Amino acid sequence: MTARRLVENCVLTNQTAVVDEMLNKNLLPEEYIYPFLGDVMEWWLIDSWLAERLKREGEVIIDEYGCYWWGRLASGQAIYMDGVIQKIAGE
């Protein structure tokens, strides 16, 4: 699978505003966030398959309310260009 295809199939939508609001209202356990909070630039809703693989790579993953959010530590480039995504895709 290419990195571009992986993103098309497994990264569902940007939810930075949603997760930020949940954090502001203390609706998410701190265990998921710290010490990464200052480093996360974007929050993406992803599927469980990608969540498991990103977690293995040490990425920030929130698993709550039946959803998986990835705390992306990069911004400004297409997600498929992220090194961790290319690694998971085997590129």
C-alpha cells in the first residue's frame, strides 16, 4: 500500500477543533496527552488499524468514546509525506 493510499483509506478527517474543545473541557484523560500536548499540531480522526500502527511507532493516540485520534506532530505538508506514515506504508 502506498502512503497516499494509506491516508486516503485510514485518515478520516481533521478534528483539531473538536479535540481541543474536549481538552479544554477536561473530557479526555490527561494520560493520553502529557508530555506531548505542546508538541501536537493537529488532531486527526483515524481508523483502528492505523491507530495501532501509529501507537507502535510512539505516536500520540487518543482512544476514547469509540474513536481514535492521532496527535500529529507535524503540519504544513501532506500527511502521506510524514515519515511515520511512509514507514507504516512500507515506502
